[in-house]
Amino acid sequence: MSKNNGGIIFGLVGILIVLLLIAGFKSGTLNGNMIVSQLIAVVIIFALFIGFILLLKRIAPQPNQQQIQVEMNTGIEKDFIIRPITSNVTFKDVAGINEVKEELIEIVDFLKNPQKYRDFGIKLPKGVLLVGPPGVGKTLIAKALAGEAGVPFFYQSGSSFVQMYVGVGAKRVRDLFSKAKAQAPSIIFIDEIDAIGKARGNLRNDEREATLNQLLTEMDGFEGSEGVIVIGATNKVELLDEALLRPGRFDRRIFVELPNLQERIEILKVHLKGKPFKGNLENIAKMTVGFSGAALASLVNEASIYALKQGKRYIEESDFYAVKDKVLMGKKKLNTYSTKEKEILSYYQASKAVIAYWLGVDFERISLVKDDFKEEDKEIISKTEIMSKIETLLAGRVGVEEKFNEKYSNAHKDIKKARELAMKMIKEYGMGESLVGDDREVSKILDEAYKETKILYDSNLPLINKVYEKMLKDEVIHKEDIKKLQDEIF
């Protein structure tokens, strides 16, 4: 019973008692025994009245939790609008993602000509996951895919599904998929999907789990041949629930990396289109190592404003140098490198690339800021294969130490991975001197790998220097490039 209702009832009872007393005094019949009798009668009537109210409350139908939540969220739901966007962006408008475009071309063709694939019984991936750091253009890529295919584009941020009331997020997921299916072929794009797709654990969050379960159900509930492609974007793929990444959901992962030198030149050209610029774009691209596409767009804009304030008729290279620090201040997590740091990183990655090539550790390309070693899903792996991976991880440290006669902190991630692999070899796989290995054997494995890597480094020094020169110039090396450079030497 609410506080207000209780107050009203007690007020009415009080008035009833007063009226009875007044009536008794006026009639002259009121005495001590009668007062007690009437008070007892009032109390009994009051108790019966309260009991009756409580009984009605118990048997009356109560609104369930979901009804209450929908009522409380009426205002919130009005703000959640599912409306398809007609994208005017195409792949021509997105620079520096040539490798990503190649992976998406078949999806574009499928969305344009679905019958061709159906006739062959081909089912394309239901989901594509774009993985990469902030600002590399994941949303722009999804819009370009929709624009290229000419299909409706449904955009939602992962955070828009996460609400404090249970059931709201799941309902929004259902509505989104329902509308996308109604307008198939279409694209659903969920930005920051880790907001709803985080791995489920001991710390329960009923709303988040309900939303994730609904997303999994929806992705299971349609076939790829229906013409709905779900694209998720994240920079924290390691946080995603395994159920979201299994076959039949987000089958395909596309890694969108920070742009290399040539890609940065292309991006700068796009953002300088229609602007009066005089200078060498390559020089600007060289001083922006570690910049994302969004950071480059901001740099061009700031340089344009600076040139205008200076009363110039053209944007010049000096304007970019003048505002570079301002852009960096606004991007605290942005990694940018000095000339010396670029040399260290180039030699580090060149050493890893050559040793990996020599030992048969598979990769497609290695850039200044990322290596692309292929993860092999094998049930059985040999000690030799694991040792090759460890030696590859130590190759950068060995190469830099030999060339610059100094140790640098950039090796810490690879050293950590090498240590983890050595621990698995000894303590999980029993590949040491005894089946029950210890830390001494782990150290011995790492020491042996380090010595072997030094021997490999010395024997491949000419090739490493050649790869280093190319890495310093282009900031990226492909596996086939190493073979060509090797043929030139021998």
C-alpha cells in the first residue's frame, strides 16, 4: 500500500470516530461502556476494510516487468529510429584500402546479382567483422559497400542497444533485423559491436546478455541467400564473445590497418581535392607515420585554416608542419614516430620478415606498425614449428641490437608472446627434457632460440639490409617482395 493511500484511509477512520463521538454526545446516550464498544467496532471495521483492500491488491492482475519497462521506456523508444540510409559513397571515395576492397568485391557482386549465387547454391558469409584501430574508416568502408551495391544501409551504434531496462535492447535488435529483411538485399552495420558483444562471464548483466542472445538468434534465423549482410566494427576483437565469432555468424574478419606511406598519399589527395595546394605530398605523408585516415583529414583541415589565417593563397607544406602538433594534442593515443624511431622500427620488422620467410612462418605482409602472421588452426603442431615462431618473434630484437648496439622497448610484446609459447611447449605440451617441465627449461628454450636467431641473422644479413631499405621507403613488405630481393642478391 502506498504512503498516500494509507494517509487517506487513516484520515477517513479518524473522521468516522469523531462523527460517532459527536452523535453520542448530542443524543445524551454516550457513557464509558458505550465509548469502548464503539471504538472496538470502529477498529474491527477498519481491520476488515484494510484486509479487503489487501485482498483486492493481491488478486488484481499485475503488469509484468516487461510491460513496466516498455512504459518507462516510451520516451527512449521514440529516440530509437530505424531508417535505412541511401549511401552515395563508393569505393572511389575511400582511399588507402585496396586490400580491403578486394575482400569486399564479391559481397558487392552478391548483393547486385544474388540470383547468380543462388543458382550455384553459394551462401556468402552472413556477417563480416571489420577490425582495426579508431579512425581507420570502418564506417566509411561499410557505407562505400552499400553505395557500391546500391542497397539500403541500416546503421546503428552498439551502445544504442544497451539500456538499463531488461528487454529494450533485445526488442531493438528484433526491430532492426525485421526492417532489414523487409528491404533485402540490404546491409546492417553495427558500429562498436563490442558494446553488446562482450564475452559473457561471471559478472552478469541481464540486459546485455539478453541483447547479445537476441543478436545471436537473429543471425541464426536467416540464410545468407536472403540478401542481408551484417557488418560489425570493433577495435577490441579480443573482447568479443566466442559465440559471435563462430561459423554461421561473423564468418569473415577483415583487418583494417593504419595506412602505409602510399596509402597516406592517396588519402591526402582525397582530402586536398578542390583545395589550392602547392607542395610535395610525399613529404607530408612521410611525417605522418601512425596517422589514421581520420587524423589525416583533421590535419588537412587544420592546415587549410592555418594557411587562410596567414593570408596565403595556397596551402603549403609549412602549414602542415605548423599544425601537426595541434592535431597530435587532440589525439592522445596517436602513435607518431621520429626519423630515428622509424629507422629502428623498419629494421626491427625487416629482421622479422626475413627470418619468418627463411623459417617458413607464413605471412602475407609486414608493415611498419603491424605484422600479418597467419594463425594456423591445427590440432597437431611440432616442436620445430613452435621454435620457428619463437625465433621469428625474437628476430626483431636480435636485428636491432646488432645494428644499433642498443636494446629498445618496442620488443616487449614479441618477447611476451615468445615466453608464452615457450611456457606452452614445456608445461602444456611436455616438449622439454621431462614431461613435467619447470621455469628453468622455459628459460633454456628461450636462450636456445635466441642463439639460433643470431646465427640466422648473420647468415641473412644482406637480404635483411635490402628488405630494410624497402621497408624504410614504403613502410610495408610483402612475402613476394622478399623473394624478388633474394633473387637479386643471389
